[in-house]
Amino acid sequence: MSDIRLEPVPGSDQELKLALWASGLPTEDLEDAGRSFFRAVSSDGGTLGYAGIEACGDDVLLRSIVILPEHRGKAFGKSLTRETLKAVNVSSAVFLATTSAAPFFESLGFAVIDRSDVPPAVLATRQLSGICPASATIMKLNRPPT
Ligand SMILES: CC(C)(COP(=O)(O)OP(=O)(O)OC[C@H]1O[C@@H](n2cnc3c(N)ncnc32)[C@H](O)[C@@H]1OP(=O)(O)O)[C@@H](O)C(=O)NCCC(=O)NCCS
């Protein structure tokens, strides 16, 4: 059993927005269509962090992964990412953009890919087309063939 559970939260959730803003993650498009956000809840009901997924045609952008600073370094980030990926259809390719946590996501099965290999619908997301710096690393989840 996991040490966290996920609860859906709307993109308008102020605690979500504050947590992302405080960690330097994009907040401008949280309330746009096609996004789903989750609050990571500990066994005692406290908030550990947040995560989001964004539909891009048949593919998915994993985004807004944040563990509150006081809870970092206890493997909650790994649990949060794994639990969030369970909400993604197994046939969807999963992408993400990060400026500082590429090694963290590599340990979860993501690999760096070239922008030229990113599907147009993923490149067109506000995260990749405008909000994240052009220097952000783009990664794709390596999944076993279905
Ligand atoms: C990235 C983040 C979610 C990791 O959460 P966490 O709970 O501290 O991570 P974990 O404890 O599960 O760490 C798992 C492993 O990743 C490593 N790691 C954690 N954050 C890392 C980072 N930013 N860069 C490189 N490695 C990292 C840990 O050292 C640990 O390694 P180990 O298994 O060898 O001990 C957290 O640091 C965070 O919220 N950062 C700010 C927001 C952010 O950058 N999000 C990612 C972009 S969407």
C-alpha cells in the first residue's frame, strides 16, 4: 500500500497555486481546460504536495509535481509521481518539462528527448510553448510495449 493517496483538486485551488508558485512552477494556465490536478494526502490527512496531468491529444503532459519543502527527501516525490501516472491511460505516451529535476524523473523511468522528437500537440501546450523556458529539459516515460 502507498504512503500517500491522491485527491482531485480544481485548478482554482489557492493552496495548489501557492505551492507551485513558491517552487517556481507555472501557475498561469491552471484553470484552462484539459488539466487535472491532485493533492497528495498523508495517512494523517495532511497535505504533502500536488501533481497534475494535461491532455495533449492522445498523449499526456505530467506537470505541477511538487512536494512541500518540509516533506522533501522522504521518497514522497517518487510515490506522488507513481500514483499520478496510475491516472494515465496505459496507451498514452507521457511527457514532462523540467528545469531542475531531470535526475529525479530519470530514476522514475523518464528519459531526456530532443524537442524535435516531441509530438506537436505536446509542444503546443502552454507549458512548453510559452511558460517553461526554452532551455527546459523535455522527458518521455519509457514504458513496456502494450
Ligand atoms: C522534485 C521533487 C518533487 C522531489 O520530491 P522529494 O519528495 O524530495 O523526492 P524523493 O524523496 O522522492 O526523491 C527521490 C530521489 O530523487 C532525488 N531528487 C529529489 N529531488 C531532486 C532534484 N530536484 N534533482 C535531482 N534529484 C532529486 C532524491 O535525492 C532521491 O534520490 P535517491 O532515491 O537516490 O535517494 C521536489 O524536490 C520538489 O517539489 N521540487 C520543486 C518542484 C519541482 O522541481 N518539480 C519538478 C518539475 S514539475
